[in-house]
Amino acid sequence: MATTFGKELRKLRIDKDENIHTMAKKLGISISYLSAIEAGNRNIPSGMVDKIIKKYHLNKERSEIMRQAEAESAKEIDIDLSTVSVEQRKLVFALSRKLNDISDEECLDILNKLK
């Protein structure tokens, strides 16, 4: 079943009047991998949204739509911690350990604080 991200990605491709071959080439991935991402059968590669935003010169609104779609659709996340402080690492790990215990209301509160 297609994810929110897959639907937004397909919509972008159609809006830009590109076939799947052209978009895959622009993003540096195979046609089958792009198709699987659109269909929701493969995870969204780390950095893909940033690459899409850059390659397609997306405005702020469309960029945010893609980021939200990624957040709604991602099954896992890969975080590069090599450039962050020890305290920032502790925060990431604490959040990952306690995520299932945080209510949606608390999540929204944290998100608002981070914005």
C-alpha cells in the first residue's frame, strides 16, 4: 500500500511531467527502488528528502509537505551522530528509549518547543 510519502513523491513526479526513469536518474537510484519507495515497499533512504528538495527546487511549503510525508511514512530512521555533542547524543537515545511512553499530546508539545 502506498505511503503518504510515496503518494507525494509520485505527485511531484507527475507535477514535474517526469516519468519514473527520469526521476530515478535525477535522484541517483534505480527505477525499481524508486517504484518500491512510491509503493511503500521500501524504506525512505536517509537524505532523500533533502536531495528531492534540492534537485526539484521545492519552495518552503512543498518542502514541508515532503518532510511531513516522510515523518508519517518512515518505518525507521538513520541518524548521523558524528557531528553532535555528547549531550545531544544523550537526548537522541533518551527519546528513542522513551518514545513508546510519550503520548501524542506530549509529542506535539515537544515538537512545538523544537520549532
